Amino acid sequence: MSIRRIEVGPRMSEAVIHGNTVYLSGQVGTPGASVFQQTQDVCAEIDAALAKAGSNKSKILQAIIWLDDMADFGEMNKAWEAWVDPANTPARATGEAKLASPEYKVEIIITAALD
């Protein structure tokens, strides 16, 4: 099976496609913005990355969400629930972690199927 990489950089690729599965790198929003805004930004980044790979949010299999503070769980969920395809919600886990910079409040990692 072939492996295709999208937007390859020195440290990572934005997406990797193996077989009929798309693996996105962790997506972050605008540094310093609210958790709600950062989540909206991340969802827009996910839409764009999945489109480049030939997929879309209805094909998301799994989402792993990292928050810098679990107290922001409700605010993140408001943005997530407004965006996610309600007929095709993915398996999901959310945890708390120190992110790459204190200005980042949320990071989302996606695995999806191809169209």
C-alpha cells in the first residue's frame, strides 16, 4: 500500500494518507484567542486539510482533543458541537496537556476515511 504525504515539512507532514485512511497532524487555532475561537479555527483547519486529502468531516473516524485546561471543556464543546456532522460523530477523547505554547488552548488530532 502506498503512503502519500501532504505539505511535508522538516518536522512533520500536515497529513499522511495510507490506504483509505487520512491522519492529520495536530491542528491549533489563533494563539491567544479564546478557547471557543481557537476551536472554531481548528475546525476550519481540519476542513481544509481533509479537503486537500480528498475527505471531509463526515468521514472522521476519531478525534483526539487536547485542552490546556479541562475547565474549558464546555466552551470547546460549544464550538465542536456547532461544527461536527451530527449524523456522523466520531469516536473522541479529550484530555488535558501542556501544549506547545501557553497561547494555545486547544489542539485536535484527526483520523478520517477517504471519500
